[in-house]
Amino acid sequence: MPKHLQIKVASDAKPYGVAVMKPDSSALSVRGLTKSFDRLAVNSLDLTIHAGEFYALVGPNGAGKTTTLRMVAGLLRPDAGAVSIFGVDALADPVAAKQVMAWVSDEPMIYDKLTPLEYLEFVAGLWGIAPAVSEPSAQELLGSLGLAPHRHERCEGFSKGMRQKVALAGALVHAPRLIILDEPLTGLDAVSARHVKGLLAERVRAGCTVIMTTHILEVAERMADRIGVIAAGSLVAEGTLAELRQQNGHTDTSLEDLFIALVTLEAAAA
Amino acid sequence: MSSATALSWFARHELRLAWREWLAMMTGQRKRKRAAVIGLIAFAALLHLPAWAVIGRFAGLRLPLDKSSLIVITATIALAWSLMLSQAIESVTRVFYARADLDLIMSSPARLTNLFSVRIAAIALAITAMALLFSTPFIDVLVIGGGPRWLAAFGVVVAMGLSAAAVAIAITILLFRLIGPARTRFIAQILAAVIGAGFVIALQIAAIISYGTLSRFAVLTSDTTAAYAPDVDNLVWWPARAVMGDSEALALLLALGLVMLGGVMALFSGRFADTAIDAAAQGTSSRRTARERKFRTGTRPQALRRKEFMLLWRDPWLISQTLMQLLYLVPPALLLWRSFADSSAALVLITPVIVMAAGQLAGGLAWLTISGEDAPDLVATAPLSASRVIRAKIEVVLIAIAAIFAPLVATLGFASPLQAAITAGAIVVSAASATAIQLWFRVQARRSQFRRRQTSSRLATFAEAFSSIGWAATAALLLAIPVAGVISGLITAGLVAATWKFSPRRG
């Protein structure tokens, strides 16, 4: 296992990663996931993401992408269905499931009165990571995200992009095996976006699983191993870009064209 | 659009913003304008009863007054003015830091000096309107009991509002110039707290030192104060004479208020823009924490508690509020110190003051730690059960309360161990009740929304206040009349239980 994925858990932490997990090649398995608010937001969704895979979930506004990911992250209780993370039933044992995953939302939620380094120390503490591991990791992350000169400044004056980078560093500092990102590139400038994409690609190469929603289809096209297209709470297409093209009878179409074709078709069917 | 039209349009815009902000404070962003107005009228009507009890007996006063009466009225006016000034400093600071329309205003082709003059006037108007709202029941009582000459008191309130706003603006802008925008917000909040509480506390301290009592009137009505006070025709008494219907004094006060405000407008409206720009720029620069230190070890709840303590320590509101609570504890502490020498019965008065302060502070702390979570998703996705998170946050509140009040209780223990034990118990119960109420009515919010916390649930706000008062009364009665204390305790416990019954988190 690569060095930065080796987690040394503090003495109070239960060894979730060892005791609870069953052998399973899927990092995330979702079955019949359903959620309604005023209307049906997610409709009996099935989804399997393999370990070490970069999966992009795309779809029009209000399609149910964020709701799906919030249910997977344990932030929303589904009306029905099952969520399994590395073989752990996330609804029955959320604490064990959360130990191995990280969540980053499109709206960076960090503490204004903490510095980035203090924030990362707090996150590492919450995940029970020993300081000997988390401190160098935090310094390295801040460096690679261009935040090293600001590591002792309180976040209250940070731009949205800087805040997003702090939140992302927080998600990575405890070396999660599954990273769930909801529109992580929102508000980032081109250089920062490239940094973040590089960091995510590096994590995937190291064996980490990433599931990400994005409106930037080019990112999904370039980075994702597989792409899921969600519309009206259901998965309407899924596969590699080549598979998606094949499924829709196109050979040389961009993801954008495919996406529009799929979503328009779905809207017409509805 | 002519300059005059633009100004009147901007004035209307400012008043509309002020009205909507106030309405949002009253209704909690919900569209219940009518209910808010009816509630306010009912509250104002209800306020006439305590107003009658407090100052009804003074309605018959007529000019000329003796020195003692002049001192009492002047001190009351000074107290009201200091409270208005405190409120005004808070409002002015908020305007500088919280207005999101600065870019729009400053990029407009209108003259900034004129626009900011209007903004200064709007601040003064809002402060005066609020003062009129709260003083009306008291003045009504005097008018009903003593005749229309007391209507002049409304004019005095207006003059006080104008002058308080003028002084507050001058103080805030000077603070900006002297110590910079980064420190001004913090210092201004502390200053507002000290000014708001300072006058009452100074009178209490004088009363304790001179007469061994907490009563402020003991000092004001004493022969010594009368002997040192200026003669009855001195200018110092003009506000008191104006309140009683002296039209010459009233005209002078109003003129003085207007001149002060006009002077501030002339002097500072140009700098208002610079100050606002500095304040806005402060929002984009960050304070550095110079200290380089190693990550600390500990359990997950410890990490959570450490974060909460760090955020509480860095919260300017909390610092100013705690300072205010501690300032209010200075007189009872002084009384306690004096009571070592002569075992005064007034010592009992310390207990309810301490218990009340503990309950109020615990309520604020509990809101900040439990509801005011700025990264709810992070905490919710951490491998920690929700109950452990809540437990760690409650521990933070109780540890903070213990740290603040333990020294006082320990000192009390030397004077009266029984009273110290009862006070300690009541502090724990009062703080626990306030925390529990915050827990039952918790609504996810950002810490910066603290000022509007009461709008999320009126029931929780009143329950928290009544619970603090109830436990304070219980502790005092347990010391004086134990049976009454038990009854008071049962009533307060019933109130807390009823609050739980109506809370959304029941079960």
C-alpha cells in the first residue's frame, strides 16, 4: 500500500478497517436507493463503483446527483434501499463506513476562525489519525494545493477557491479509501482546478476510489474511468465513454453531445 | 435624477432596509409581518404595567425640584443614554462590517459624502426609533398620571438618540483610525458591553462601598451626593428639567443633539467611505496565528472539544458577552468581599445574580456550540456517533461555565459553605436547563447568525430566560425561606419539562 494511504489510527479508535470489512471488490454498492422530498428525488437507484475507480456522476440540475451522494455519505437518510461501502452496511453501521470515506460538498464548509493547519489537525483528530501521520500529511497537502504560505492564517479572509482547497485537504488528510465529491471544482481558478484534478488522479492511481458529480463534462470525459448519467432520480446510462458512445449509436461524439442526447431523450420519455 | 431626488430615494432605500432587518429580527425571516406588529403592540401594552410599578409614583413631580430628585432623574437619563450609546456602537460597527451593498454604492455616480450622510442619519433614526419604542410605556405612564407636560420626555429621548448615534459614529471611526479595522470590531463590542453595563455597575459599587447594599438609589438619594452635586440652576440638570416640560431646556437639548449629529455628518461622512472600504478589505485579509506547534494527540471527542474551545476563545461576541457577565458579577463579588468583615444579610443577594448569569451565559454558549456549527457536513460525516458529538459539545459548555464560576463559588465557600453549595448546585441546574433547551430547539445555523438566534424559536428564548430567572429565584429562596425555594424549584422544573413537551426534538 502506498505510504500516504497507510493510516495509523489513534489508540481510542476502533479498527473498523480490519474487523468490519468483508472481501468485496466494490468500493460502493447502492441498491434500490429511494428518496422523496416534495417529489421523488432519487428513484430506486442501483449503482456499483469498483475499488480504485474514478466515477463521474453527471446529470442536469435537480436530477438527484447531490441527494444520492448525500445519502451515501450518511448526511441524508434514504426512504428505502441499501448502501454498502467496502462491504460495510453504511445504514446499519454508519460510523464504520464513515471511517474510510470523505465528503466534499460544492459549498466549502470550514471554520472561519481556524487556520488551515488547525482545521486539518481537527479533521485528523476526528478520524482518529495519529499526529505522527497526519501532521506531515497535512503539511504536504497544503503545499501541493498552494496553501502553504497561508497555513497560519485564519480562513475568514479566504476566497471561495481557497476555502474549497482547505475543505479538500481536510477530506484527504485522513487518507480515505472512498472520496465523495460534489462539484469540487466550483469556484476554483484554472491553476487550482488542475492541482485538484492532479491530486485526485494521484489518489486514484494509489488505489483510492473517487466518485464525483460535475457539471464540467470535459472533466468527466478526461478523468473518469466510468461515467453515470442520472436524470429524474434514475441512472439512465452508465459506462466508459466508449461504451456510452456505443450504447447510443455514436462513434465520435463528445460527452456533451451524448449527455444532451440522453437527457433530452429521458425528458421526452417522461 | 436631481441630487435632492437621489438623496430622498437613497433615504427611502436605507429606511426600507432598516425596517426589513428589524422585521427579520422579530419574525425570524418568516413572512409574519402582521403577527410581529400585533405582538409588538401587545408587548408595548404589557410593558405599561411594570412601567407603572417602577415610575408611576414619580408622575406627580413638578418643577422646581430639589437636588435629590434632580440627581435621581439625571442618573436615570444618563443610564438610558449609556444603554443607547452601547446599542449605537453595536449598530454602527455592524453597518461597517455587514453591509453587502458597498461596491454598488461606491461605484455609483452619486456623491459619496451625501450618500453616507443619509446613511448616518438613518442609523441615528433607527437608534432613536428603538429608544422611543421602549421608552413610550414609561412616558405614557407619566403623562397619564401627571399630565401632558411629561410629553416633553419624548423630545428628550429624540435628543438622546441623536447624540448617542453621533457619539457612537465618532467613537467607531476614531477606533478605525487609531487601532485599525481588524481590532475595531472586537474593541467596539467590548466597549459597547462596558458602556452598557458600566454605569449601573459603577453606581452599585459606590452603593456597596458606602452603604453595604446593592441598591443604586442608596447613593443617588444620599446627603453626601447632594452635597457634592452642582447647584439646581446648573446646566447639568437641563435634561432633567427638559423631561419635566421645561421648553427652553428641551429646545437646547434637541438643538445640541442635532448639532452633534450634523457635526458628525460634516466631519465623518467623507471618511465613512474610507472606513467602509477598510472594513470590507479587512474581510479579505486574514489574521495570522504565528505560533508553530505540533499536532496534538487525543481521542475524537477531545479533538471536537478542543475545536469548540478554540472557536469560543476566538469569538468576539462571546468575549464581550462574557466580559459583560463578569462585569455584572463585580458588584456581588465586592459585596462578598465586604461581607467577610460584617456578616451582612445582603450576601444572600449574590446567589441569584450568579445563578442568573450562569444560565444566560450557558444558553449563549450552548447555541454557539450545538447550533452554531459552521461545518455540519464535516462533523456529520466523521466516524463519530451523533450522540458522542452532542455529548462533547455539552461538555464544552459545562466546562466553560465551571471555569468561569468556580472561583466565585469557592470564594463564597469561605463566607458561607451552605450558600456556596446551594449556589453551585443552582449554577449546574441553571446551566444544564439552558443547555437542554438549546438542545431541544437546535436549528443548524452559522455562528455569525448568533445575533438572530432568538428568531428560530420564541418559545425557546422565553423558556431559557424564565428558566434562568426561576433557578435564580429558587436558589435565593432556598437560602431565605427553604419551603418557598422548594416550591419555586418545582415550578421551574415544571416549566423546563413543559418546554421539552413542546419542543420539536421530543423523543
